[in-house]
Amino acid sequence: MRYMLLIYGEEVQPDDTPAGEAPAGEAPELSPPWMEYTNWLLREGIHTAGERLAGSSSATTVRASDGARMITDGPYAETKEVLGGYYIIECDDLDKALEAAARCPAVAFGGSVEVRPIIGMPAPAAVPASVGAAKAAG
């Protein structure tokens, strides 16, 4: 079964990282607890994917009202904890997923990890050639 570990914590501002740790436009290196955690997931054979997310101030929220698209800069809601990243793991049962979540450094740092089963989606049918050609011409 695949699970997504949604990692929430207090937002860390880019200014909280000492200057010079990473070239402009690149993410700073992961701290040792995060590297150790990722390595543990890999050793356990359950790591499928994982990424850090940019700060919530870089988010754009899209809604629809009366058929019109509404775009808002920033996150949907003001909260103390923000979604900072995720891991996708594959393991036999929820107990193993909960063990993986409990080992996440975010928990030790006062954050939380939401564990959700991934139910998947059927693969879409192939796009008809006429639709692809219309989009390319468009």
C-alpha cells in the first residue's frame, strides 16, 4: 500500500538560512536529521518519492466562483503550521507507515505528519490525435 506523509510545521523563512549555504535559486542542503531520515526510509525499502516545498508565500490559490476563475496570491488560509513537504512511501500496512511518520524529524521539531493512503487513479485513455493536433495548432 502506498501512503503519503504530509509534513506540517512552522514556516521557515528563507532569511533563516545563513547566507552562502546555497547558490542563488537553489535549495540549501538538507540538515543531518532529514538526511538520516531519508536514508532510513531508503534502507527500509519503503521510500518512493519526497520533496520539500517552497514557502507558502510563493503559493497561488485557484478557485472558481460562478464559472469564473479566481486567483489569489499566497496560501488558502492563514495558519501557524504550513505544508512543508511530503514523502510517498510503500509499505505493507498502516503500522509501518505510522512508524515512518513518527520517525520524521518534523515530529521532533514540534510539527506534525499526516498519513494518508494513496488510492490512485486509473490511467487516462490516450488523447485522440485530432485533439493533440488542434492544441498544437491553437
